Amino acid sequence: MKWSVFVGHWSQINRKVSSRGSYNHRSIQQQPATRPELSQKVVNLSDDRLSFFERMSESRLVSELPSPAFLVNLPTAQRNADRMLERFRQLRVTLRPHMKTHKTLEGGVIMTGGTRRCIAVSTLAEARFFADGGFDDILYAFPVSADKVEQCAILTERLEVFSVLVSEFDTLPRLAARTLAKGKVWHIWLKVDCNNGRAGVFVDQPEAFDLALKIGRSAAMKLDGIYAHCGNTYHCHSVAEIQAVAENTTEKILAFCSRLAEVGVTTRSSIGSTPSCSLPVPRMGALSEVHPGNYFFYDVQQLHLGSCRAEDVAVRVLTRVVAHIRHRGQLLVDCGWTAISLHGHGRLPSGYAVIQDHPEIRLVEMSQEHGLIDASEGQEMDFEKFPLGAALFLIPYHSCAAAAMHSVYHVHDGDTVLETWTPCRGW
Ligand SMILES: Cc1ncc(COP(=O)(O)O)c(C=O)c1O
């Protein structure tokens, strides 16, 4: 999509969302048949976890929120979640949504279609947080290390199913040394690398197969499955390239599982990233599971990859013009890197983020709390157009990174703030 077309999209989206009458807070509370847990939980969570100051500063209108503020468009996020659920329901593949992008109970309820079952998390803090929130069948999808064995053991004893990710032989005796109560065994997914180039034992290495066999044949362990994250889809330049990576990763994992089955070890297969799961190839229908996460919010990066359309991006950072710096032709805004992260650096013609509806300006510099906005190439800053206090909506390059900067999300439909969500933080 051409840059100007993309930026132009946002004014239409705003109008569409604002004119939607059906998604308001009252209608969510009045739909117990479809989302009972969510509406009930939202009230309790807000009451319990927001500090006095946060409650006092709570506004019912987006335009009145103190900035910077992280905004989640609820109808859009809900639609993204529903689409992914439906896509993999049709393919008869289990969707294990990853919670790493939003890290909220409310988001987890929506992404699991209300079941609170079968999720992946990236930290033990998330694992405990979702377990406390009534979630089960949780996969801690980061290679487990010795310092975390005890916490994993407690979660294994506590939950119906808690699984860990292993990619090293050395990890096995460390797990085995911790005897589990209640007749539990260690649930393990073997992490393999299918050219993603990050974590995992390389899928074609003999050690990968030997490790799977060792886990599969151990009495104290259950080989839950083979897990590959095809994050190399993020380096692709076209949908065809993304689908080639997805196809290749799927084939490698399925072949690996078939070889295991030939020697009597049957197990599940799981791959997934938001690009591959937003554009699945038919062969992915042979997998047991997929585990994407970013699709709940999407972002500018996903838009550029072709994973989503502009109207699918559910998050923005609200910032305001704080000063006119006339001698430099710049606007000062109250969004530094602590409100959106530095992830967009050098990746966008509009600077660190896309400024909704304003292709004529770009966010060129950020320090901790300050953001500096220039006129776009070949243009002059029109200070009249951006008076002090003017609100700007920044669309993040990477929503996981931008969300991680905030301790509260303001969940809205159009200009109406419906709820606040409090994400899990820490490790
Ligand atoms: C191990 C693992 N699994 C799943 C995911 C989810 O992928 P995505 O963010 O593309 O949805 C990630 C994301 O980084 C990951 O690291």
C-alpha cells in the first residue's frame, strides 16, 4: 500500500468507528449471553487494580484523556480476534493465542472466545497472572532455564495443564530433579528452529530428534508437541514470501513429527506468527496448533507486511501539542520513547510512528518524555493547524513494544472510553 493511501485511510476509519452505535459500553454489559465473563471481570479488575489517582483521572471521552495514553479500539480488536478464531476453526486447527502483545485478562478472554483455555505466554509473570485470572492449559513459550524450574513446578502442580518449552538436553535432568506432587508429570514442548534464527534446536540437527525421543520416552515427562516460531516471516517482502516461509516451516515440523511417529512417539505440531496465521497456506490445516499473538492489535509493521488492512490496527498512542518551537519549525508533543518505544526508528518515512490523518508532519526525534514533530519533506510547519493542546494519534510501528510502555490501556469505541485494562508487567 502506498504511504499516502495508508495515511489517508485513518480519517475514514475514525468516522466509521464513531458512527457505530452498536459497540458501546452499555451494549457490552447488556450481552451476558455472548461475553459474560468479560463484562463481569472488567468491572472487578478496574475497581481492584486502579489506584485512586488513576480512577480520578479516568475520563469517559478519549478526547479528554490525559496524554500520553494507550488506546485500544475494542470493536477492532474483537473483530481481529474473532477472525483468527474462525479462520482456524475452519481449518480444524487449534488456536493457542499468544498473550505477549497485550498481557491482559480481558484480551485473553476475547482471544480464547471466552474459554480461558489454551494460551501461550512469554514470561512466568504472565503465566501466574493468567493462572490467577482463571486461565488454564498455559504454555510458557520461552525456553525454560534452571532458575525458573521451581516456579514452573508450582504452576504444573496447580493447573490442569502447564507446559514448558525445552531446547537443551541439559534442561531435562534439572526438570527431572524436581519431583512433582499430585501425580503430575512435566508437560514439554520441544522448541525447534526452522530457519527463524532465534531460539530452538535446529530442526535438521540429529540432536533435535534425539531430544524429542528422550522426552517422549521419559516416564516423568510428556512430549506435548514440537513448537516452531516462524518469526522469519517478519523479514519477508511479499505475501508470497510469507506463505513460502509458512509452508516450509509447516513441512519441516510435520516431517519431524512423522519421523517421531515411525518410532512410536506421537505428538502435536505447532507453528505460527501473525503474518503466517493471517495469511495461512492450506498445508497449515495439517498442524495441530498455531500460536500467533500480535494480530489482536496489529500495527504498522503488520500492515506493511500485508498481514492486515489499515482499519484492522486497533491501537494508537494519544499525544498532545505542548509547545510551538518556532525557531526550528517544530511541535513539541508529550510522547517520548516511554510512551511508544523506539521500535519504529529508521523504518518509516513519518519517523517513529504514523501520525493519524497527518501525512504532512512526522515524528522525528524522541527522548524519554519529549517528542519532536517536523513538517514532512518539502513542507513548512503550519502552527495554526496544530494549536497548543491539539490531540494527535500515533499509530505504533510495533504494537507489542508500544503496549509494553503502558500500565493502563484505555479501551474505547470512537470517542467513548468503555473500560480500562491493566496489563501484567515484569518477568
Ligand atoms: C515464541 C513465540 N511464539 C509466538 C509468538 C507470536 O508471534 P506474533 O507476534 O507474530 O503473533 C512470538 C512472538 O514473538 C514468539 O516469540
